[in-house]
Amino acid sequence: MADERVEVVLRVNGRDHRLEVSPRWTLSDVLRHQVGLTGTHVGCEQGVCGACTVLLDGEPVRSCLIFGVQAEGHNVTTVEGITPESGLSPLQEAFRKHHALQCGYCTPGMLLTAQALLDREPNPSEETIREALTGNLCRCTGYQFIVDAVMAARGQGRGA
Amino acid sequence: MKPAAFQYFRASTTDEALDRLAQHPGSKVLAGGQSLVPLMNFRLSRPDVLIDINGVADLGRLAIEDGELRIGALVRHRQLAESGDVAGAVPVLPLAAKHIGHWAIRNRGTIGGSVAHADPASELPAALVALQGTVVLRSARGERRVAAEEFFQGFFNTDLGEGELIVEVRIPISKSRFGFNEVVRRPGDFALVGAYVERSGPGGSVTWFGLGGRPERLLVDAWPQDAAGRGTLLEELVEGLPLDVSEDYKRAMAVTVAERAYQQAEGEK
Ligand SMILES: Cc1cc2nc3c(=O)[nH]c(=O)nc-3n(C[C@H](O)[C@H](O)[C@H](O)COP(=O)(O)OP(=O)(O)OC[C@H]3O[C@@H](n4cnc5c(N)ncnc54)[C@H](O)[C@@H]3O)c2cc1C
Ligand code: FES
Ligand code: FES
């Protein structure tokens, strides 16, 4: 079958991108290779690891399980979109301070899931935080420091 | 890996989706993509044509009509878990829906996709069997309704025909009390074994999933009042299932999850 191209306009981090994509390209690949935003990491490509998590209209989703063409008409937020022009957001600052990352592979997905939780519920309990993060795997930290960081970032909003 | 090439159609109405299905034999419906896209990423599934139904507003309807909860095929797991209407009408449904995968999975996955996929370890097909639900199917040839107990036929195997679309599932609002429980290795995993227990007057039913190829519902004339008596009854029921439950631990777990579900049904209301 011919690998056709279709034209789409994707709204990523508040900016429109006019792109030619193949329908078979996942959103994670379109973000990384077409839009040039490499903060979205790709691990398992089967929905399990959570490294590729982005926000679609504010809700966490697996960008490896959505095709790029499907994101048309929606707002996509990647880790670049929750990072201030200079410096770090309160959540990112808390990750730094609490050693919530080591290799950093899981971090973009962790940040987006945690940010979506804090957007929706500014003061979640530890249990709620743990439940929200069950879909994001980390092979380095043992999770405790990630939970500590999200707890510390409660009630501070997204920052700049 | 990456999916093989396919032609992509975005349907905006149910009729448009049905037309496309009729025109392209072998095409696949794309709903939440939470089961189909992993298979495509690993090229275990290589459909030539994908018909995306995410833009079909009609399929996202959630309503209570004629004593039934009517759930459009496109209703996401997250909506089931969080809707007050669902909790009021069929309280066990949100309890079970919260156990499906993770937050990001529940944001996309749909009841129609879950029912069509028919993973034997999934929560919603078993809920439909336990709650005596009906699957509403439509194709260019017309509409038909199939009892959930007949719809699920075996491992990933259903009565869904060529060119057919699941448009809705219907669950009767019942006076029975239901409980739910499952055992998983890690939160968010598919269940090793799960059970729904119904208490209606002195008896009711138990529906197990994860044991065989499809959910199995068994009637109970009278629930013993003591836990030991229930344990014996549940053991007998598991033994009697027409399944190859080769692992003993699964039999033991089946009894345990059913007892927990029974306790939960008792606590309800
Ligand atoms: C990490 C992870 C964990 C998961 N954990 C669980 C779990 O614990 N329990 C559980 O039950 N599920 C789990 N799932 C699967 C999830 O529930 C899926 O959402 C569900 O199985 C399929 O629904 P979907 O809408 O994503 O369907 P899709 O993936 O879009 O489609 C699945 C199949 O159904 C067909 N289809 C979809 N909609 C229709 C329709 N309306 N009519 C006819 N055919 C249709 C498609 O053509 C395809 O063959 C998990 C998934 C992932 C990635
Ligand atoms: S890469 Fe998408 S969940 Fe692992
Ligand atoms: S920091 Fe390495 S995987 Fe989480």
C-alpha cells in the first residue's frame, strides 16, 4: 500500500504547525521528527511505560497510541509547553530539588501526568498522586522522590 | 516498531462509518486505539483501512432510558469511572472501570472497543455479562441486539460480524446489589482473575473473568450466610466451570475475589 501523505494543522503548545504526515505516524513520532520537539520520549510503543505521555486538551494520553492525524483540532501540550521561557516551573523545580530524576527518560511523562493532576486538583493527597502516577514507569528513582517532588509542588500552579 | 501503511478515514456520523465499513471489507474501526494501536505498532495487525470514529458525536451518548443505562460505544472508561449518572444507576460499573489500566489509558479507551476486543481479562465485557446487558450492533444491513452472554464467544472472539459497528451497550437498572473485585500483579494491569457478585433476595449470581476465554455467569439459589459455607459453594462452582483452569492458584484466587465481591455487595446501600 502506498504511504500517502495528508496535510494537517496541529496545535502544539499553543502554536499551529502545518505538516505533511503519513496517517501511520504516531503522534509521538510526529512531535519528535516533524515538529522537532524531542522532549517527548518513546519507550515501549505499547502504552505501558508512559514515557510518551502528552496532554490532549489538558488530559494525559499516550502519544504512541494516537496517530498524528488524529490530533488535528485538539490542543497538544508537550513537556516543552509546560517549561517557562527561562528557568523551571514550580513542579520542575521541585523535581530538581527532590532528586526526582536520574537518567531523565521517564521525566517528561512524569511531569505532564503530575501537572495534569495538579491542574485538576491543586492539593491532591499522597494516595491520589501515587494512583495518578501508576501509569508512568521509572527504572531509576524508586518513585519515592518523584512523589515527594509532586507533594512539594502542590498549590503552586504552573508558574510563569 | 512502526505501523504498516493504511488509508485513513475520519467518520463524522454513524452512517458515514457504516458506509465506509461496507465499502472496505477488512477495514478496522479505530476507537480509543488502546488495544488496536499497540497491535499495529508491532505489526500484529496490519489493516489496509482505518475508520476513525472518534468524531462521531452520537456514539458518545450516555443516557438513562426505559429503565436502562445506555452507553454509547465511544464512552471512555474515564467517563464511566467518574459519571454521577452511572454511579447512581449502576454503582458497580464505576468501581470496576477505575481498575482499567491507568489514567491515560482510561482517557482514551472506549467501552465499544473493549467489548469488540473481548480480552478475557478485561473488566467491561464481564460487567455486561454480570449485569445482563445487551450489545447493540449496526451495519448497512440494519440493527440487531445481542445479549452479552451470547456476544462473547471465547478468547478475543465475539459475535461481531463483518461490516458491523457496535453503537451502544445497554444495562438494565436492577434492584440487585453487585460487588466487584479482582487480583492484579501491579495496579493498572489486566486482571489475573476477577469477579462480580450479585445479591438478589437470598440468592443471585457470580460472574468470573480471566479464568477462561470469556466471562462466565453462574446462578446461586441461596448464598450461605457464613463465609465457610460460601467458600465451599464457590469452590464447587469453580470446579464445575467448563474451563481448563490448570493453575490451582487461579482457582483459589477465584474463590477469594468472589468472596470479596460478595462482601462489597453486602456493604453497598
Ligand atoms: C497499558 C494498558 C493497560 C490496559 N489495561 C487494561 C485493563 O486493565 N483492563 C481492560 O479492560 N483493558 C485494559 N487496556 C485496554 C483498554 O481498555 C482498551 O481501551 C480497550 O481494550 C479497547 O478499547 P479502545 O477504545 O481503545 O479500542 P481500539 O483499540 O480502538 O479498538 C480495539 C478493537 O475493537 C474494534 N472496535 C473499536 N470500537 C468498535 C466499535 N464501536 N464497533 C466495532 N468494533 C470496534 C477495533 O476495530 C479493534 O479491533 C489496557 C491498555 C493499555 C495500553
Ligand atoms: S512509549 Fe508510549 S507508553 Fe511507552
Ligand atoms: S529517571 Fe531514569 S527512568 Fe526515571
